Amino acid sequence: IVADIPGLTRDRHYGHGKLGKKPFLVVDTGGFEPKAKDGIMHEMKRQAEQAIAEADIIVFVVDGRTGITAQDKDIANKLRKVDRPVYVAVNKAEGLNAGVVTADFHELGLGEPHSISAAHGEGVRSLLDLVLEPFPEPEEEVRDDGIVKVAIAGRPNVGKSTLINALLGEERVIAFDMPGTTRDAIHIDFERGEKKYTLIDTAGLRRKGKVFETIEKFSVIKTLQSIEDANVVILVLDAQQDISDQDAHIAGFVLESGRALVVAVNKWDGMDAYKRQQIKEFLEHKLKFLDFARFHYISALKGQGLDTLFRSVDGAYAAAMAKLATPKLTRVLLDAVAKQAPPRHGAFRPKMRYAHQGGMNPPLIVIHGNALDHVSESYTRFLEHTFREVFKLQGTPLRIQFKTSENPYAPKVGERKIDKPGSKRGPKSSRPK
Ligand code: GDP
């Protein structure tokens, strides 16, 4: 999904999924060369080791066509020392006898191997069922208690800890949960002005005297978890550096998660007006896919720009939680259609009848009518833009879904049918292509 947005890199090594009601995060460790000593293989090894250290479950994928290799055995030696469940998935097993392909791999000493075919989707579902079996379904979460959960995300060195200390130094820290294990997220409650917030750690914070510092290197899993847990994400970027792949990855994940977003371009101090203008233009062009969010230019070090940053956090939260009444939504929809009708698509003329809110955080607007399977991307964007303007939905992604309903005027059997009754269309995200 993220891949066709300009400015984002194509390779992704993580994502989120859902099996029934159970959400999960997946990290693909890329190649894992357990003996790598330097260069890119070494960096990949480091990343893989970190992912293994943080994961709840490890799925070790081996190639059923080549059979067991020396490298598999090296990796298995490492994985046997891990105190979390490890499942061996013997891949490329389509058309082969499960007992025969897996036989070799018992030798790895990691329990019963499971034959799968990732390309053909065989055995994947049952493996996933097994893997997720120990985890309970999450309780329905009540999110709107008025306390905004804020995640501060960004790659290393952009100034996250500096920002957190600036925030917490200035304001009263109410409570601070020390995590039971290193894998739990830290939650820090604090007040700013009259309002309450909970800061969800992403940086891997540790309290050292009065200040917080980062204890770990950048952790993909922690970042993803805190984004998922938050109501509003502050994406911190470094004004003094180019946008990196890692920045783009994090931005892409925020976008995919549907969380409300405020962008904080940090280290804005010590730059002349010309340079500032240049950077502003460059960033807003490069991050055009985040244009639903407000950009703030701040200095965490000097504590500058934090008040307006938090006004946008409040605004983004309000937008994500907005309640959109059906009559008003419908009126706005019909006004928009009157101003600019959806273009015909061959014999089809999309007809929009009414709109209602299908969800919050992010807001989902469901539009009902006929022949809505043929609404163009650009028309969807026009509608999105209109809803955003009228309902002041800045800072949150907005999703629009079309539902073609049974048409009472549809031609009877034998007559020429134009509309496709009852067809549904999945949610369209607000991302520009
Ligand atoms: P983190 O890895 O994202 O938590 O980044 P840190 O907060 O540790 O900051 C990395 C470096 O950037 C440190 O040397 C900070 O002093 C510096 N830094 C952070 N915020 C600012 C800022 O607003 N302006 C300037 N000039 N430097 C900053």
C-alpha cells in the first residue's frame, strides 16, 4: 500500500496484520547471516538479532526444496537459546508430501516443523492460528477518555529524548510506570496547561536522575507498538538532515496505522531565513503524502514551538475523534455533488444519495448510492478535501468508503441492467497516489 507513494521506499520489512480479532506485528528480518562480521550483512544480522530479542514469537523459515543447510543449523543454534517459542516453517512445500519435506528439519531441534507454501498460501493460516493461539483476543478499548495518548516517533538522533525532556521538564510529571519487563512500553502521564496527556515511550526511555535518556538503539518493534497504542503521533524529523529511508518508513507506518499525526521538524534553531525557507519547501514537497498533518518547526533544545505543537496535537485528536452527524454529512455531500458532479464512467453515472460515519480514529465516511464502484480516485480526493474543510479534520487521515445499495428503480429482470446492486467497495484511504 505504501509502496506507490512518492517519497517512500519500496522495501518494507514490517507491517501489521489481524487474524480474527487478534492484531499482530510482523517483522521480516531480511537475510540473517549469523556469522557476518562486517558490512551490510553485519548490519542485517544486528537488526535480525534485535528483532529476535524483541519479538514474542519467532517463525524460522527454511527452504523445503533445498533441504537443511549448514546455515540453517547455525541459525537454529542461536534460536535454541532464545526463551521464546520458535516455530520452524518449511516453505515451498506445495505439491510435496508434508512428512517427507519436514523430515530433515527435525534435526534442528526446534520441535515439530510445519510445512507451508507461502506463495500458494498453504498451511500459512493454520500456522498463524497455532502461533497466535496463546494470545487472548484484545478487549475492546475505550479510547475517548479525554486523555490524549501521544507517541513520539522518529529515527535516532532527531531529538526525541530532547523533546521529551523539554516537555516533561517544563510540566508536571504525574506518574511514571516502570515497566515490568524491557519489552513493555513506558507510559508517562503529564499535564500541559489544563490538559492531560499520556506519553507513550518509543525511544526506549530510562530515567536518569531528573532526565530521561534513550537506553536502546532504534527499535522498529517499539516504534510500531507505540504508534499503534497512541491517539496522536508526533513524527520528529531533523531539519539539519535530509529525509532518510528510515524517516520515510516510519512516516509510512503512521500513515498505514490511521493514527492522527503532527510533524515536528526539529533543530530549527541556528538557521538563517534563507535556509529555513529552502528546507520548508523541500520537506513539504517531499512529504506531500502527509499533507493532512500540520507541520511545526521547533527547537526541542531551546524549548521553542512546543505550545503551538501541542495545540495541533489537541486539534488532531479532536479531528480523529470527531462525531459527524448524518444530516450534515449528507448535506455536505450533496452540496459537493451539486458543485461538481462525479464524472460518468462509460454507461455508469455514479449517484450519491447520503453519507454516514462508519467509524472513528480515523474517521470513516460511508457514502451510499448507486454505481459507486466507478467513482474515480480524483473525485474521491475532491470529496475528501471537501469533508476535511467543512468538518475541520486536519491532522487525521480520513477514509471514504462507497456502498452501492439496492436501487428501487433498477430495471426488472430481462431489462438492461446498468447498476450493480449490492456491491461493496473497500475503504479508500486518503492517500494521494
Ligand atoms: P533521539 O535519538 O531522537 O532521542 O535524539 P536526542 O534527543 O538524543 O538528540 C540527538 C542530538 O541532537 C543531541 O546531540 C541533541 O543535543 C541534539 N538536538 C536535539 N534537539 C535539538 C534541537 O532542537 N536543536 C539542536 N541544534 N540540536 C538538537
